[in-house]
Amino acid sequence: MEKEAVQPEAWAPFAEGADHIFTNPVLAEIANKHGKTTAQVMIRWFLQRNYVMIPKSVHKKKLAENFNVFDFKLDAEDMGKIKTLDQGHSVLEDEMDPEIAESFR
């Protein structure tokens, strides 16, 4: 009998733009290195970590950019730099806050 794996999903992979994520200097540096946008770098990071994510945009140009992430790879240095951005908690809401947790019902 095979064990079923849990598939991680990135909810709000762009953090809804919180903390100026699209102009983050670390992401901008990596984006510039690859000739991509910061959003494309974020998408590529999730893909390389085998996360499922559905980036949202209402603009055709941005939608097209979101698909244009298969012609480059982030190297170990890029991945390490991005890992340093982890704040250890959600920048959107504290899911451990009882009021927030109750709203998920």
C-alpha cells in the first residue's frame, strides 16, 4: 500500500503585495540577473520547491509573464537568498490568532 503525500500549496504566492514584495531588493537583484520580473522569480521559486500555486492577475500582460518561467532556473545561491526572506510567520494574517482562526470556519 502506497503512502499518499501531502502536496504543499502556496496560498497567496505574491503575499497580496504585502511588505512591498514586488520591489524587494533581494528579489529585484535575482530578477535582474535572469532578465525576469520579481513575480517570475517568486513563481520559479515555488515551482522549484514543488509547490502548487495559482498566481492571480487581472492584466493580460501579467498573466502572460506568469507563464514565462520555464526558460530559466534559480541556482543554489538564488534559492538561499530567497530563503533569507522567510519571516517565520504569515505577512497577511496570524492564523494562530483565535479570532482569525475562527474566521476560517
